[in-house]
Amino acid sequence: MDDVQLKFLLTDADGQICGSCLDAERVFVEAPEDDERGTVDILGCLPSQRLRDYLNESKRHRRRNPLGPGALRMLDTAGNPLAEFWMGEILDWRPSPLGRERVDLVAHCEDYVPSSHTRHVWERWRTARPDRINQWAGYVGADREEWLTVVFHNSRWRSSHLDRPARRTYDLDGTHVTDKASFYLAIGEAVNGPGGYFGWNLDALSDCLGGHSGAEAPFTLVWHCSHIARESLAFSIEGAGANSTYFDVIRTVFEEKGVDVVLR
């Protein structure tokens, strides 16, 4: 079984790999709760010598000398990192039926875990990453928001976090910008290509416009089919002016950061 494709890596608190894992259960849960710590079953883990030595100690020793929280790193089918979920204490372990040298672990999960109802979105990314813009457009509601969540998690491994020079022009395809999530998906792809990230809310958008996210301001953003977003994002938000819509606030954020938005 050791030649089976890996789905996860287990890392320590310093990001060092301490196990290669064939699968995991309870990464996707029925109803994730922010205030509850769940557990994850990590299956078919081939541990590093350090992790193996730790597991072979007594439970009392492990409690007194914790290995330190790390992360469960999800891989795509090409073996590239897709997302990380922060792990806590290893609660239990046993020899794995998936390989003679492998073990199955039970660990606390300290992080957000996705809903089982949106697992198909993660599997879509895991098996075939976006290779053209707007591949998210067929998803609606929670599925579209989850696509944005995957984009956010994956952004740390984007090959280039260096900003392109200022005063460039970027084209935003607004054909499918019918809600907040779709705006952030569209601006991410306008700046950083298919599956690209450039914020997931107004604060994050402002942070990205400050640099180190692919584009250096000032720049020009040509927003095609902007009338769709003008109508879809016509709701007000707390803290904005009485007559300001979400669409207006987005434009204000761009203006404050030196971005010239051309509405088409």
C-alpha cells in the first residue's frame, strides 16, 4: 500500500514534515462549529523518526513533552499543497492496516474545517486546479463561498507573491459578479490569474492593495460588465454612508489606494 498516492502531510510547529499520510477522516464535518474542537483521524501516516519516537513513549511522557501543534497539509493529485488545517494534541495512535510501517493517528483539530456539503468543491480543486478564469461561475451560494475559501487557503503557496510593477492595467471580467464572493473571485483572477487571490472581504482587499499580493498600486482596473455588480451589490453595509452601497464602498477602497477604476 505504500505506493498509494498521498493526500496529506503532517507537519510540526516549525513546518517540518513529520509524516506522510494516505488519507484523513473528519476533515470535512457535517456542521462545523467555531467554538468546538473536533478530532481528525489521520490514516496511513508514515511517521518521521522523531514522530515515531514520540509515539512510542508513554501517554504520560507525551502529555508532559508534547510534540507541539502542527498542521495537516492537504495535497492535490500532483502532490502540491492545497490547504493546511492546524492540529493540536495527538490523542491516540495505532498500527495502520494501510502499510506495515504506517500508523493511524487521532488528533485535535484547532482550525476551521470545511463542511461535508462543500467537499465536492475541494475535490474539484484537488483533482483539477483552475486553468482559466470563471470556472467558479457554475457554483452558487455556499459552494461559491467555499471556492473563495479554497482560494484563500491556497494563496500562501502561489508561486509569486512579488508585485508586478505599478501603473499596469488589469481587466476584471464582471460577467458573473452577482454577489460578494464572486467579486473577490473576479478581482483575484484579474490580478493573479485563474484561482488567484486578492482579498476575501473589504479589509483583506485593502490589505492586498497595500502590496505583496501580486499588484503594486497605483494601477488601472478596467471593470467589464460593471452594471451587473452595480445592481447585485446595491445593498448597504454597516458603517457606510446612508446612500452608499457595497459597490460604492468597493470603489472607495480602490480610490483610497490609488487604483483608477474604469467602469465598462
